[in-house]
Amino acid sequence: MKNIQGWTDSSVTHFANLAQFGEQLLLSVRLGNWRTANALQAGAWARFWRQKLQGYIYAYRAVAGVDLSADVTDNAPTTDRYLPPSAHLQRQLERQKRGVLPRRGRPPSSRNPGFGAACPAERQGPWPALRKGRT
């Protein structure tokens, strides 16, 4: 059915996660009083929203093929990271039609110290229960 409608082979679950986590993160940032926040409060926000952030990054990579957790190595605004999601989705659809798709379904790397690489739960990835066959 996805082929008939011209959709990518990405799971609808990834799109649902993007919508759910994206809205929650956006509202938490939008409704927060960031003018008076300090580094301690920002750290608490990041710890509280950690799983949602990791879930969003994982779903974005699965859907768009772009790893948002990768280190930024250049400042050029034309890199893949800064293109709108629609451009990534179109590229994924074209790759799928040609039969050339990158590896999919890998959780964010635990090499990224910005998300607490020392935390054992993060080394398991954002979805350890799903990898073990549980829901």
C-alpha cells in the first residue's frame, strides 16, 4: 500500500514518535521561562526530557536519514542537517525507488557526550525494551 501511494518504507511509528516527541519538546521550550533560567535549570530540563530527545533523534534518523546527534564539523548552512525535513523525505523516497538506502534503525550513538555517554541506560539506546522483543 505504501508503494502504491508513493510513501517511503519508514514505519508510521517513527512518524508518530516525531509528532508526539516534537510537540512535547517544542511546548516545553516555548512555555519555559528561559530568560531567567540558569545552567542548573537548563541541565535539569535536559535530564527530564532526555528520553524524549533521544526518541526524537532516533525517529528523525529513521525517517529522514540524518543523524542529529552527530558532531557538527563545519558551519556551512547548506549541510544536510539544516535542510527542511521535506527535502530529506524526498531524498529518502528517491533512494528507496533506486534501491539505495543507508543503514536504518540504529539508535543514537553513545559517543555523544552531550546526552550523558556515561549513563548505562543511554548505552543501551533509547528503546532497550523494544530491542528485547517487549513493548
